[in-house]
Amino acid sequence: MTTAETESKPSIDVRTIPPVERHPKIFGMLNALAAGGSLVLINDHDPRPLHYQLEARYPGEFFWEYLEQGPDVWRVEIGRHEASGCECCCGSH
């Protein structure tokens, strides 16, 4: 993905947000994403715990791609997968 492509996506720089408010704010933005949409998360450390939490809450619903991995700045694109067209709850057709 080019820099121009990631710069045009919504982003959240959590370095400026108090730690207690970070995950709720991020999940609020992720819940608002339409199918196929994504955002760029900017942090001062590896947000791996957030990734685990995301997978536990919404298994298979989002993708996670590191764009930059430290040492001072981490940038991660997080996006909602495109809808599969299946409206069932089990996803096994």
C-alpha cells in the first residue's frame, strides 16, 4: 500500500489519548467501519494486546496489517472484511 493510500484513510493517533480511553475510542471507530473499510492506528508501542482483544471480540471480522513496526512509531491498518454475502450466523455453507 502506498503512503498516499494510507494517508487518505481515517486514522487515530493514540499517542495523544490517555491510556484508559484508547481501546474504547478505537473500538468505537472500528464498529463504525463499513464492510471493506479500514483505518490506520498510530501508536508508540506494538499494539499487539489490542489485536488479541479484537480477535477475541470479533473473530475473523477484521484484518490487521503492520505498516510500520517501531522502534518509535507503530502504524497498523485495521479493516473490516468485505461482506461474504451469506446472512447466516455460522458462516459454514
